[in-house]
Amino acid sequence: MYNLLLSTALSLLVAAVVLLSGFPWVSAIIPAILVWPVAAFVLSRRTGRQVTQAMAPLAGLMQAGKVEEAKRLLHDIDATYGRWQPMLHGQIAAQLGMFDYLQMKFDEALPQLEKGTFRDWSANTAIACIHWRKGDLDAADAAFAKAAGVGGKELTVYVVWAWAMSRKNERARALAAVSAGLEALPDHALLRHLKNTLANKKPIDPKKLPETVFNFFPEDLAQQAMMRGRRGPGPLEGKLPPGARQRVQQGPPAPRMRGKMARRR
């Protein structure tokens, strides 16, 4: 926001200089109009570089599982630059909401995600999945439709939409999601496969879905990782939500030998 105000102030200053130079007010309009977008672009680029530099440690913190430190970093960036750049506050809020979402803190994630829905398809998709978990399928459909509109040809939106509805035994809603996807992505192989699967009243095989789909079902990843137990890393390696860890399930302790059997050993 501050960048826009500075651009406007600079534009007015140029107009004032032209007027004070003795030129008619009509002559001040063109340079003022030309200065505003140039100033806005330069200031926006400057803020963008500053934000990018400030966010540099974020990836390392997430890889190390230091989610709370990553969230504090985002809060600091928002406090420093959020008022300078339009929509930056909403983008950071949506990212903070996704952190909570991936940690399955859905009630905490929802208000944050709702601040960043203007251009963020992932935030809208996560909101849809929260409504889906609560059983409000109409609200979920509306949020999925908004995510599809924002994401354009983003395949993940339609696949998550269809799979979520099929898991509620809402085959008609799932087919509608796939049909919407085929309108955006005609003849896409996966969408055609999902349409045939649903039309034949068969369950969707999650193994055939893209990895990005599972980012919106973190409870499934956590449950599957826990079930894997001591079998070691597998296809879920690297897919767990930030800050989550695989829990190794220990088997029951071996029985102790007593009496003659123990002495023989």
C-alpha cells in the first residue's frame, strides 16, 4: 500500500512541477500519468527483492522441521513489508494457513487461508477440504470452484475435488468435478481415467494420483507413515507435513525364558 501512495505522491509532484513552470494544467496530466506506473513498478520491484531476500532462510527452516521458527520469520516479514506491497499480507497469511493446515490444525488454518484466496488456488483448495471434512459439501464445492477459477489449468484442484467427493460417496459431485477439469484440460489422461472409474462406480486408486494431491490430505500421510512402522522409508518419504515425524511402532517385547529353557541357552 505504501508503494502505491508513494507512486501517487510522486505523480502529483511531477504535475505540480509542470504547473509551477507555467504550463497549463492539461500539460501536467500526461507526465503525471506516465510517472505513476513507472514509479509503482520500480518500488514494487524493490520491495519484491527485499521480501525474497528476507525469505531466503525459509526453505532451510522447513527442511529442518522448524515450523514455528518459519512461522515467526513470516510474521516478521509481514510486519516489515506487509504494508508496503499490495496483497503481500494476504499471500503471507495464506502461507501461514497452509503451515497450520499441513499440521492438521484445520480450525486455526481456516481464517488465515481466507485472507489469501484472491489469487491462491492452493489456499482455496485447502479451504474446500476443510469444509469437506466438516461435511458442508455445498461450501466445499463452491470453494473448489473458486480454486479452479483462480488456478486455471491446475490439475491438482480437480483431482483433489473429485477424490474428496468420491470419499464421501458423492459420485455425482465427483463426476462434476472431473467434467469441470476436462473442460479446462481436454483429453487429459488422468481425468479421463477418473471419469471412467467413477462412471463404473469403482473406487479411485490413490496410488495413481499425483503426489501434490496428498498435500491436501495430511492426515492420510501421517496415518500411512505410522502404519508403515519399522518397515523403513518408502513412497511416503518426504511427503509428511512440515514438522511431522514418522512414528516407529515397536513390537511387543520378546518373552523371557525361564527354568530349563533359560539354562539351555
